Amino acid sequence: MTYGKKLRERIAGPGTTPLIGVYDMYSASIAAKHYDGMFVSGFGFAASYYGLPDIGFIAWPDMVAFVQRLRGAFPHHHLLVDIDDGYVDPEVACHVVEGLERIGASGVILEDQKRPRRCGHADGKQVLPLEEYLEKLDQVLATRKDLVVVARTDATDEHDILHRAERLAATDADVVLVDGVRSVEWIKRIRTVVGDKPLLFNQIAGGKSPRLSLGELSDLGVDVAIYSTPCLFAAHEAMDSALTGLKAADGRLPEVDPAGGVGVQASTTLLERNIARDRLAPQSVGV
């Protein structure tokens, strides 16, 4: 069974499928212990790989190389990949989709933003003319073999949001995402216009969308939830706290709790899983 088909079947199952945003191999190693699906977040990758905001700096070969490393270490996990606007050009988008499918990505998200692009929860977003985006989307859909394709709109005008969501649902895309949804009421309205098409919801800490549990999302008819930044933001907070403490202690490292602390042994044990003959399989992951 292909990776695309596995993700498609998971999405079609009961409840809301969670996909956890990862930004490097270490964060992915931790996420793989807890969930069977990962989201290769453009926000996180731009931050970790370049040290830059999510406004269009990602070069597609860097993203493809990262996904290839992920698939090598995590052969059983779902990998949904953010390819932004397809790196501007439709031919490039198709080339990237071919490459990602070949190396084992489960799916991609293609947005309708124009350059300069923005994080989906930032102000100042602009979208392509709808027909221009649909042409790019159609080319990507014709290129993929069995890869899951999520059609994403970043529209902010209320009429345009519903119009685009309805048009995206009418394509052969597998899933529809309206990013930056501001309320439960708007989730309901979007759910209505997309009909039977699976719906994806993007949660990001401090973003524009409400904080909702998987149970609440399932009740709203949401099929997939991506969590773009919990690993990245937790690492930010923890590293800042650790270095503040190290400075206050005049450079003396804290003692590691042998029962549950993270030191060289715990870290090495985590990473050894990624080269084990029997990789961590989804059925052994707590979800």
C-alpha cells in the first residue's frame, strides 16, 4: 500500500487525524513516540534550517532533502509536507511533488498565496486569482500518482473564503484547508460549503484560530488537524529557560534526574531508535 493511500484511509476513518509539526530530525524523533503522523511545517523548517520567518525563503531542494531523511528514519509514519505556493512556478510545484512522492511523502499542502507570502495566521496575506491557483492545483493533481493533495486557501474576505472553499472542494484535491479560521462558527460554515470533502484545520499557538480539542474538532466535522508549532515553541521556551538557569548557576549544569531527566543516555536511546532494524511502528505509538 502506498503512503498516500495509507494517509487517505487514516483520514477517512473515525475522528480527527492529528499530524504533529516537526522542524528537524530531533523533534521528529520525539513526535514519533507519541503520534503516528507528522506535518513537515514550513514555519518550523524556515525557523530551524534558515533562522528566518515563514515568508517564502524555503528552497525546495532543502525541503525535499529533509523529507527524505525523515522517511528513512520513520518508514511507518504519515508525512504531510507543506510546499507553500509550490515555490511559485507550476512546473516547479509538479517537479517537487514528483520528487516527494518518489521518496515516500504521504501528502502535500498547496496554498493559493501570492508573493510575498506570509504565515497563514499573519496579517497582510494576499491570494492569487482563483483561476490561476486552480490551474496550478490541477497540474499538481495530474502529476501525483497516489499522493494526498490538500488544497489550501488563505483568503480573508468572508465571501471569498466560502467561494474558494467551495471551488476547492469541487476539484480532485483530497482535502480542503482554509487557514486562519477565526471561530467555531466559521468552521461550521466552511464545513457546510465543502460538502463531503475532508476538511483540515490548522492550529498554531498564538494564532488566529480557536484552541480546540480533537474531540471538539471531530464534532465539528473536521477530518484532519495539523499542529504546526508545539515542538518548535516548546523547544524555544525550554532552551531559553535552560540557558537562563545555566547563566544564573555560573555555568554549572543541573543534575539529571535518572528516572525521567534528559541527559546523554536518554538522548542516545531516543536516537538509536532511528537506526534500529525494527523502527517504531504506528501501532506502538500512543495517540
